Amino acid sequence: MMKNQGFKKQIIGLFFILCLVILLNGCSTTGNLPPDFEKPYHRTTYSFDQGTYPSDQDLFLVYTITPGDVLDVMFQIKAQKAEEFRIDLYHEIDVVFPDLPGLSNTQKIMPTGNIVMPYVGEVYVLGLTLDEVHALLAKKYSKILLDPQLVVKVTNMDARIEQIRKDLHTAPRGLSKLVNVRPDGYATFPLIGDYFVAHKTLKQVNSLIQEKYEAYLPGMHADLYLHEQAGSVVYMLGEVNKPGPYKIQKPINLLQAVTLAGSYTNNAKIENIILFRKHEQKLIARSINLENLLALKDSEAFFFLKPDDIVFVPKTKIANLAHLMTQISSIALFDGWSIGISGGTMKWMDDVNQ
């Protein structure tokens, strides 16, 4: 009799499990899919980035320089044309009087920009062309000579160029210098100093430094390249197995980002994942339902991230912004690393209301 009762309990238990499996399969949207099942998905992102990101080629549309990047500045220096040449402090001037060799002499440019000539004293020549120096000396000597005949030459015309070539030359790279972008966003360029380059494109910075180098030395040309990329980063927080920053080399979607972080934990509420993105000096928060995507819901699309996006996978459903901030604060500074989000306001965007 006892054996019959035990057997009946086993039968009832198996029947209950079978009913449960049938029920779950009946409720599932992904059960019993045919082998050739295909379902196309659209791509989406924040409303203010729609139509511009991600690109059809899955490449970042515009790369902007970030702290930690290493820039390569390659130089070309061309000799000045004679008509463009101007006297500088490092030059030496030969003034030759063919008929009066006693007056001929070689003069170094003084720190004041002057040379000292017999009988006429100091003459300011800094920044003048050779023709202008000739005319100035001829005018001054015409007061003491009837018809002054003189020739003006520069003995070390390329001295500055050669010194700059020497300063910029590196054995393995030639006329090239590597420049680090500091945490404050500034980079120190040889000869011209510090400039803020963060969040600018290579083209923008190249135009800036080219103008400065041309002013520093006519005929000097600089080409800027990205030697080493610090890396575009997305930040994964909350109920993921490996929270932290992750470098990305191309646009990725939310599911790929979660995968980078070792997937979500058993406690995660993936129907209410929160994404933060900076836009016009504001930090915009948006709720994204990853569960619907995994359930093959027709209304869902693959949501693409941008560099510096912050993804927070909560352990309970987020009701409002205050609830969200309470959960984030419980992570204890994001497990030892922090993200500066001060200086801007935060706006809440709920995808249910989109």
C-alpha cells in the first residue's frame, strides 16, 4: 500500500513538471522557433543622436582627442626665399664697403636688435630685409660720405633653421616629436608651448599649431597624427559580473557592452537598464528594456552606445531619478573608481514615454 502511494506521488510530480514545461513553452516568444528563423532588427540610440550615430560603416564619425592620447608632430622646414628673409637675433651681418675697406666689418645682432657701425653708431635692423638694411645704412652714411657704396650680406642665413632641425630631430623618427595629452586636456608642443587640445579633432588642432609654427618660422610646416590612442571608453556599473571601464574601438550596442562586462548577474533587472550620456553640458539618463530585445519583441531595436556612455544595470526596477541615484550611491564609488558627473544637470528620459 505504501509503495502504491509513493508511486502515485511520483506520477503526480512528473505530471506537474510536464504541465509547467508546457506552460512555459506556451508563454515563451522564442520557443519552437523553426531552423530557418530570421528576424531583422533596427538600430537606435538617443533621440538627439538619431541620424548621425552609429554610421552605416560602424565607425566613429569624428574622433576627438582625449587625455592620454599621444600625438605625433612631423615637421618640414623649407629655406626662406631671399625676398622673404628677415634679420633675426642669431644672425651675423657682413657690411662691405668696396671703396673703403676700413669701414667693412661683420656685426652680430645685439639683444636690443641693433648693430654698431663705424661713425654712425647703433642701427636697429631686427626684422628688416637685406634690402631694407642696405637702404637704411646708405641713408645714414650719405651724411658723411658723398656717394656711399656698400654691400650687405648675412653670413649665417640658415643658422636658425639648422638649430631648429637639431632640436627637433630624433634618431628613430627624424624631424618628429611625440606629444602627450595631459589629464587637463593640454599638450606641450615643441617651440610654441601649451595648447588645449581635448575634445578637438586632429584637423582642428593641426590648423591651430600650423598657424603658430608658421608665425614662429616662415616655411615651417607641421603635420599632426594620432600615434597612440588612449581609447574610447564606456563604463559598466551595477549588476554585471565585471564592472568597470571598457575600451572600445568602434561603436557597440548595449548587449555587446553587457557581454564585455561578463554578462549581467542573477539579480539584474535587465528590463530597466539605465544609460547616461552627456549632451550639451547635461547628463541625460534613459531607461532601456534589454529583456524585450532578448525576447525578440517586435518593438525593440539594438541600442548603440557612444564613447563615455555610462551603463547602470540595477538590481531592482527603477521608478524615478531619486531611486536611481540611491542605487548608484550604494555601489561605493563604483567599486573603487569614480566618474565625474558634476557641472551639468541630469535629465530623465524613460523609453516608455518615447
